[in-house]
Amino acid sequence: MSCDTCPFSESEAACQVQNLGCLPTPQEVMRIHRDQGKNWACHGDETRVCAGLVAACREFGLVFDRSAPLALYSRWYHDGHV
């Protein structure tokens, strides 16, 4: 299960932070995964893989490598890149 403000969540809180530009969209997270080979880290605990990403990969039949490096929210938000 993903956290309340996960980019993959449809919660009100997630929509609000995405609209403010504080979180990437699910499409951006999937692009990072596909193009950079990184797994989006849970922004609530950057030592773990985002549960929403894992679920999306399963749903769309995408290859998911748990050992891939983590793309950190703190770096994305503060530095503009992962």
C-alpha cells in the first residue's frame, strides 16, 4: 500500500501536492524508472522503494529490479533532478 501523498495515490492530499509541483506525476516517476533505470524512493522513507511504483510496474507488466538505485524525492525536489 502506498502512502497518502504518494504520486500514485488518488487521495486529495496527493492531488494537492502534485498541483503545487511538490511531487512528480506518476508519468514522471515511470519515465525516471524507464529512462534512468532508477526506482522512485518513498518520499516518506527514502530507504524504501515507492509502493506505488511497484504496483504500477506489476499492473503494466514492466520489469522491476528491486536492486536498482533509488531516485530520491529530496534530490528531485531540492535539486530538480534525481
